[in-house]
Amino acid sequence: MQPVLANPELAPKRRQRRSVDPRLQRANFNPRNGSFTLPGRSTAVFVQPRRPD
């Protein structure tokens, strides 16, 4: 059974990618298995890019 979140294009929100907090910059998403990696005691926002209509 394939994970529900496998293969989408998810990325940290732009403001988060530019954060001065190096721990938060390590947050990421693995599209192969649908897993997120987050530093302890943090919150991260991931977004899916919009596709042109």
C-alpha cells in the first residue's frame, strides 16, 4: 500500500525557507515515502505549488 502523501510536490513555505533559525531550515518532506522531518518542538508549514490553469 502506497502512503497517502507519496509523490506530491510539497515544500516548506517560502518565508520558512529563508528563516534565520537553522533548525527550522532542516525541515523537509520525502516524497518517496510521504514522510516529514521536523526538528523537535517546532512547527513547519509545507505548501504545494500551484499549477497554471
